[in-house]
Amino acid sequence: MDYIPELLDLFGDMKSVAVCFSGGLDSTALAAHAQKALGEDCVAIMIDMPTLSDVQREMAMNSARASGVKLITIPIAWSELNDISDNGERRCYFCKKAMFSAVRRAAVLKGFQELVSGENADDDLSDRPGMSAGKEAGVRYPLRELGIGRSAIERFVSSMDLERKPFKETCLLTRFPTGTTVSEEDLRFAEACEGAVRAVAGIGLVRVRISGRTCTVVSSYDERPLLFDNSNAVISTLKGMGFKKVSLDPDGYS
């Protein structure tokens, strides 16, 4: 793997570390570097909550295997997440607060001193309310500290022996308008819709944004041709799942 020297040096100065792990690009890079620098003195901890999709879980397992890091999974039930079910503007803060609190408890219990998360230097802080929850929990952000951005992370992850490259998978609450109360059943329905679109269009990254009986389908920028080539099948499938109107986003997800 093509390790980033300054990131190895940063982890090498730590005694032990727990990585807040999602299996995405940033946390995968952090976990791999921590494992290389610290060996058994690092661990990846993933919080498994209903806002995650099975695709996210599969990516996390795959990325952890490729990193060689030990992965601990901690479940949090929907009943423990009352502050985010209304899908309000502070949902990310409350979600991250619950996640970091759970990771911190597990890290302390198992004797890991530092807690790190994977925001990189290119992430827009104006749209990262969860970072304030991280600061409250004493989380460090090594990629931001070192000025390491998305391109360097992507180069590193591309050098890993991954069955499938991670892509940007986001919280299922984002499939519903802010301020709309969401149930666990709603989350599973959104996940099912996206799985159906993947199956008929052959794409990886997809968002089905739902508002009542209307939805908009968004793919990655590079996969737009596949989405639109299979537009009839996508629209027919989603209408069969109960939507009256289905639109395809022409711009793609960046």
C-alpha cells in the first residue's frame, strides 16, 4: 500500500488509538495507517444504527479486512435515538454525539487512549455540524490536522487490495426532507428503493430522495449514463413500489 508518511508519523507518536469507522474512504485510510503504525494498539469501532444501510456495513467489513485492523461493532437501537427521529436541522449533531459517546465508552473500556475520526482537509466545515459533537468528545481529526485532502486519500485507498472501492454512502435520514419525522420503517423503505435501483440500473452509488409519494433518483456523476440508459426500468420499478411521480436528477452526486 502507498502509505502517507506524515500520517504514519502522527500515529507512531500515539500509544494507542480507536478509529471511528464507517468503511468510507477517510476512515479506511485512517484505520490502515493506524494499523501499520501501531499494530495491536489500534482498533476500528463502528456504530451500527438503523440509519446505516447494508451497503455501508458491507463496505466497512471489506475495508476493515483490507486494512488488517480489528473491527468492533456496537449496535444502537432506534429507540435510543429519539433526538434524530424528527429529522431536524441538528440531526447530525445528535447522531454524532450518540456515536462518539458510544465509541468513547468502548475505547476507554478496552484501554485505547486516543479517538480519531476521518474528516479530511477538503471537507466543508460549514456543513459539518457533527464536528462540534466530536470536539466535545475529545475526537481528533488527523487528516485535517495534516492538511491531507480527498485526492491523497483516494490515491491511497486505490492502492489497497479491496474487493470493492468504498464510495460516499450517507445517512439514510438524508433521503427525507429536513423536519419530516422518520420511522425505522421509512429508513428500510428508502434502502429497499435504492437496492431496487441498483439492481435494475447496475449502478453503485444511488440516492432515492423521498417526499411523500414523489421521489428523485440521484446517481454518481460518472454513473449518470447508466441511470438514464435504464430510466424506464428505474421509473417503472419505483412506481411499482408506490410512488406516483419519479424524477431522475441530471446533475449527479458529487
